Amino acid sequence: MQIFYSDVFVLPLPDGHRFPMRKYSLLHERVAAAGLVPPRDLLVPPVAGKDDLVRVHDPVYVQRVFAGELTDREQRRIGFPWSPALVERSCQSAGATVAACRAALRDGMSVNLAGGTHHAYPDHGQGFCVFNDAAVAARAMQADGLARRIVVIDCDVHQGNGTAAIFADDPSVFTFSIHGANNFPFRKESGDLDVALPDETNDVAYLDALHDSVMSLALPTFDLAIYLAGADPFVGDTLGRLALSKEGLAARDSLVFAACADAGLPVAVVMAGGYAKQVEDIVDIHFNTVRLAGEMHERIRQDTAVAAYG
């Protein structure tokens, strides 16, 4: 299984900024130390270029991001100050999701140790999202003829409003989001399937709702799944409002991976959000997602070998 990471995922931010940027380097260190994949499979991804971005985003918006022409209001809406490093990080993160999709279509499973920027719209960013990596990757796979129908399975605690808006009139990409009803974004978009949960939803209620939803998705009809495995439904998340345990989040990941594997559906995994007070809790949750993806990849590999050799 290939895993994609770059040091530019860690964007320098002003002191006191609430985004836990350290989680990316800490997750990379933990994945490498645990030997979840051989070193040759822990890769620096290519950068998404303007041609990739403008399949989804307004060319004028893309150019303004590159040129540093975002207004103060636009920067506040995104939540990050503009810098050349922000542009580099945004393009590298989107490129990592494109690379993860390619690898998943070849190997059955792949992981981007960042990504999940699902609040970015065609003509603006918001909520720590500049470019919508899942949408950019989906369009890249379609443009290259690698996948025709794609499902976005979004388990971040916040609705994937940008993704839903981008694909609102496109039946080739199905958007599913399970999220907090009373959480950001406060104006939700209409995705293909939205499950809005009340505050303090626990493991049992969440997993029941997720199971019923995933089973309704007709997964065998898709060519690729992009899975946003947010750490922010965690009970200790400062922006979450749900009440899942780490064990419940691991069960969530296992449910999604097993359903996709049973359907023969390749999965590209991205990390999405996580804002627990202790960054180690975020890293634990993301690490478990990567570990479980690796275990499912091994199952897929073994099943393929059995099928090939009887």
C-alpha cells in the first residue's frame, strides 16, 4: 500500500493559531516508526498543477491564490494567512490525493496523510480549505479515463459542503456526508446523501446510522471511493460536538473499508479534520485509520492471490 506525505503539509502559522498543524509531521513520524509500509511505499506526492485545479476551480480564483491576491476577508474565511507556503501546501495536498487515487485504483487501497479539504468551493475557500482535493482528484481520474463513477464517503464531523456544491448536478460523482447537524457549516448544501446527527451522538448511534447509509450506496456501481476519515467526531474534539470514542472511530473505519472491499471498490483515504485539545489524540485516531487501511489492503492482496491461483 502506498502512503503519500510531504513536509510542506506542515504550514508555518502565527503563534496561537488554533489549527493543529503539528499533527501531520507527528503522524508521518509514527507511521514511519511503526513500519506500516516499507520505506519505498512512503512517498512524496507530485504537486497538483493549474490544469488539475481548474477542472474544479474557477481559473480566476486559482490565479488569485497563486498570485497572492486574496483579500483579507477571503483569507479570514479560509482561516489561514496567504503565503507562498500556503499555495505550495495546498497544491501538494491536492496532488497527494490525486496520487492516492491512482495508487488505489491499481492496488485497492492508498492513503494521503493530509487532504480532506471539503469546504472549498469552485470560486472560494473556507474552513481551512483552499482547494478541494477530493474534487480535484475525482476529476483527474475521470479526465485520465481511470474511473467513471466515484463516490465520496465523508465522515468528517463537518458537512462536505464544498464537495456537495461542486458535484450537485453531476451524477458521475456521488457525495455522502455524515456530520453534526448543529456544526459548521451552518448553511448546509444538499449532497446526494446527507446524514445529520444531533450533538453528543455516541458510538452505537453513529455506527448504526453509518451502517445503514453505507449499505444503501450501491457500492459495486462505483469505480473508486474517496474516504474522508476525519478525527473530529471524537468526544474530545474542540470543534466536533459528537461523542465518539477512539474505538468507535476505528470501528467506523473498519465498517467503511470492509463494505468497500466486499464490493471490490478501491479506496483512497484522506485524513480530513481533527481538533482535539491534545494533538496526540488526533494522531492516535489518524494512525489507527492508516493502520486499518493497511490491514484491509493486505486482505485485498490475499483475496486477489487466492482468486488468481485458486
